[in-house]
Amino acid sequence: MKTPIGHIICNTLVCILSIMIPEGIISGQMSDEGQKITSIINKVVEASGGKETIESMRSLYAKGEIEAFMLHDQGTYEFYFKQGRKLRVETRYKHSSELRILNGDKGYRSNDGLPFEEVHGPRYFAMVYQYKHLDILRGLANGIYNVSLEGVSSVNGDDVDILKLNDKEGTLMDIYVGKSNPLILKVTGYFSEGSKKMNLSSEFSDFRKVRGLVLPFKTTNYAEGLKIGQTVINQYVMNPDIADFLFEPAIM
């Protein structure tokens, strides 16, 4: 008895698909991972103050103190954050000063009161990275990232889940979410210049509520795994009126 040609094609396709599709997907592994990612993100959003509180943050001002380990210097630190990709960071050390501005897709820098220069490459991406980690909760709450689960690790003795985030610009960041207290304890941003790949990391601690939003009052910064600085915030102001001219490079 001859086997119908349709059965032969069907059986062939089944064999091909069983080779092409990993066994984990057939058994529902991808669905389980997606559910775990969703659960972690929901826990982060809730622990950080909830979606409504996160989305209510249109601007943020902070001031505090900074210690630069590699410069062996310390001083004051301020930043102005505003939705629409606007960030102004002022650092005044004992022996030097720096002012950095991100305004849309442009970045500027001034040292020691000298005229601003537009920055590119790692200096520009460092500004973008800082803006995005200040706005990362909004991105998670609104699902703007492609997210994958990268495993588990620890940050300063706390067990964490690692999620890799990728947005429409191709920005890659890993976030480390505490298992017992689901806050973002660390963010690592990846970028490249030519063939050289680099990363910047920030570890967050001393979390407190500011008008319902949970924010870190201490941040330790790393470049390529080397500890480079630490900031301690003394004051946050939620949703202050920040004039757009503060993000123009002509304003010192």
C-alpha cells in the first residue's frame, strides 16, 4: 500500500521542525522564562513605588557629595533630570570642576569653567547611560525594553536576578534585581567605540522614599570593573520646575 504524498511531506516537516525548534520551547520553557521576567519586572515596579508614582516623575533634582577615587579628590555633586532626554550634572571638586549636559542627542562638557565642547564616543554614551538609568523604572513599567533573563548572581552579599535590557536604540544594559527585596541594586551599561567594547556600572544602596518613589541615596560607580567614584545624595526634589535653558551649553 502506497503512502500518500501528503503524509510524506507532513512527516518530513515534523522531522525538520523537531530539529530546528529546541526541545525547551516545545515543552514551554520560553513561556516559563517570559512569565518569570514579567514577575520580576512587576515586583520591581511595585517595590519602587508603583507604576502611577513612577510615571508621575517628570523631573528630578538632586544634590550631595562625591568622592573621586582615581583623582584623590572630593566635592559637591548636583544633577537636573527632565523627561525628554535632558540631563545636567555639575561636579565641583576641591581642585577642579566639571559640567556635563545631555540635550536630546547632543552631549556637551566643560571643565574648570572653560567653554563647552561637544562630546562623542564614550563621554557621550556615559551621559546617555546616566540618563537612562535614572529613567529605567519608567522604561520597565511601560515595556519599552526587550528583556532576557541572564541568570543569578550577588551584589554586596544580596542574591539577585540578572535581566538584560535592549531598547530601540540598541542600548544594552544589565540590571541586577534583589531577590528578597526586589529593587535594582546594580546597572551595567555596555557600549563600544570602533572595535573596543566598554562597560560602566553603578551599584545602588541606602534606598529611601521620596514622595512615594524609592530612590538610592548612595551610588558607587565603576568603569571596566574598577571603582572610580561614589556619590551620596543629601536631597532629592521630585518634579521641580526646571527651565529648558539649563540644558543649553551656553549657560554656565
